[in-house]
Amino acid sequence: MKVLMFGWEFPPHISGGLGTASYGLTKALLKCGVDLIFVVPKAYGDEKPGSIRLVNASDVSIDIRDEVFREYVDKMSYVEVDSKLLPYATEEEYYNILEQAEKGTITEPGEIHSQKFEFSGGYGKNLLEEVRRYAMVAVSIAQQFEFDLIHAHDWLTYMAGKEAKRVTGKPLIVHMHATEFDRSGESVNPQVYEIERAGMEAADRVIAVSHLTRNVVINRYGIDPEKVVTVHNGVEPSQMEKDLEIKRNVDEKIVTFLGRITFQKGPEYFIEAAYKVLQRDDNVRFVMAGSGDMLSKMIRRVAKLGIANKFHFTGFLKGDDVDKMFGMSDVYVMPSVSEPFGISPLEAMRSNVPVIISKQSGVAEVLKHAIKVDFWDIDAMADAIYALLHYNALPETFKKHGKEEVENIKWDQAGLQVKAIYEQYLMT
């Protein structure tokens, strides 16, 4: 079985959840005996794909005079994309692009003459333009390789998958990692919404990362429930040495929030809950790790509440720093307003940290040994934090059973489920 897979990132150039999830799934599929041709808009040369055939779309030549590309050439124009469309940019990138947008930075338009398109491979202001170009190149790639079916990850690659299906007639599987409603609330970008809807309509099967996301796909996009299936994400093993000693340098307990500081992640609810906890126990420090468009607002709120001496903003963390932060934490809180899945609580539990998660998250569907609260219920959130910090039996129970639970939430399971979906279409 050979699969043509369209992604947007490949290690070590991963910005966040989309790249992490795509890579975790590809490794699991390889274990299942699936051969993969993985296409990215831009390869940097330092990737180590192993037995995956990695295709750099920036190296693929197309003849734009061919009628098969005419529709795209005619519609090609430079479209600026609002920063909220960045689905999984790093916190640093997200913040920098927001600053550029505020300064009115604009990329100059140009004409398309070349038979090759050089992709940035990132999430810049011409993201929609790159998505369209990627679709054009996908047509050429689909005609060059032999494969059995197509798998496209998230809206960035849906057009590519749709076009590859059009020219080959091969089955198309699309993977919904996060919807436009997750990124933008009710203020959805109509162009992105339409790309998502059209991609799912064209697909033979839609894979959602949670039942929560599946319901959004069905109810907000009108996709036939019969073709939408849930496959939960997994978690990668920790890269940190198990016996590594981590110095805390403080005597107080530490409660951590780690993620983009944006409305979707609910940072303001974390701060309000922290204030309530500190009214009952002053021997606690709170950490907000990350950056985003609400960072300045959150810093001002902490100052106004008078808890700045107990609150730390670390900025964006990545790699070993994330593991070190979990290693110092006594409690991890994910108060997301809308979270399609949410891998970070699994990473925290993997590090023996008890977690509190919002009921409005996909990961709440698979975790039993986590405290679940509504994101808006700051009283319940504060009570849960206080309990985990003061009643020793409670965190010890969550640590013991949580670690066992998360060790069974592996990408291998997701790989087997996805392979079974593939087989349904190869047998017909």
C-alpha cells in the first residue's frame, strides 16, 4: 500500500501541533507497513525522513501552459492573510507576524512566469497564495508517482489533495486537525472556510482528531456524518533523560500554563483562577509560558490584580525547555476555550504532572485521570488547583494512573486505525 501524503511541515522544521501530529502519524503508518510519499512545500535539506520518500514541492517543475493548470493560473493573485489564520505557527512567529501586521508590512505582488514555485514553507501573509500554488504543483506530483490513495493534512493541503484526486481518480482522505471556528471563533475567514468545506466535500473520508471536531465538521460545514470518523492523536515519547535533575530554585509550588497566549487558549481564565488560589494560599507561583496577541493584556491584568510577584511570563518555550518546565511543575492547566485535541496535557502527564483541562477540548474525551472543568468556571478551576496542591493523595493518584494512561495513548493506535480506513477504499 502506497500513500501520497500532503503536509506543510517535516522535522526538524515543525512549528507546532500540525507538524507534530503529521509526523507522529507517519511514523506509526510506517510501522504498519504503509509506504509513504510525503510532500512538503519547502524542504531545507537537513530532514531525515528515513524510509519516507520526501518530496520538495519547491523543486517540482510544471508547465503552466498546460490546460490542467489554467484555472489556477487565471485565479492566481497575491492574497494577504490575517495572522489569525496561522494554524500552528510557533508562538514566536505568531507574535512577530502580528507586529508586522500592525506596522502595515505588505509583500509586493508580482507576476508568475516560472515553471517552478519557490515556497516559503511558513505561515506568512501570502499564505493563501502558497496554498493555491501548492495545489498546482500537486497536480504534477500526482502524475509523476505511483500510489494507491491520497491523504491531505488540514486546510493548507486540502486543495492539493483535491486536485491530485481530480487528475488521478484516486481516493482522497482529508485530516481535520483544527477548524476555522477553532482558530477564529465566529469571525471565520470565508476563504479558508470554503477551502475546508470544499476539501471535505471532495474527500472520500474525513478524519477528525476528536468527537468535538467531528461534530463541528458535521454541524458547521454540512458534511455527511457517514464519511466523518474520529481518530484521536497520540503522544511522542519524551526525549529528555529520565533521571535528569531539574533545579526549581524556589520553595513554592508551581502551576503552569503552556501555549499560545490567544483567546482560543483561555489565558485570562488561568489568571483569574490564579488570583483566587493566591487569596487562599500565598505559597504558590504561577507560570504562563508562551507568547501571542494577548500577552500584553495578560501582563497588565496580572499587575492590576497585584499578583505580579507570584506570576512569571517566560516567553515562548520549545524543545528541552518545555520538558524542563513540566519537570518543575506541580500542576498543569489547559483552560482552552476551543481545543480540537490538545497534546500538551499528555506531555505533562508523561512528566508525572497532574493536569486540569477544559471540558471544551478533544483530549478530554480520552483522559480519565485528569480534572475536567468548563473553561469559564474559574471557581472550579481554582478549587481544582488548590486541591492538587494541598491534598497529597489526590496528585499522587493522578500521577500514578495518569502516567499509565498516557503511555497507552500512542501514535501506533492511530496508525492502525488510519490504515484500516485506507484498506476500506483499496478493497472496493
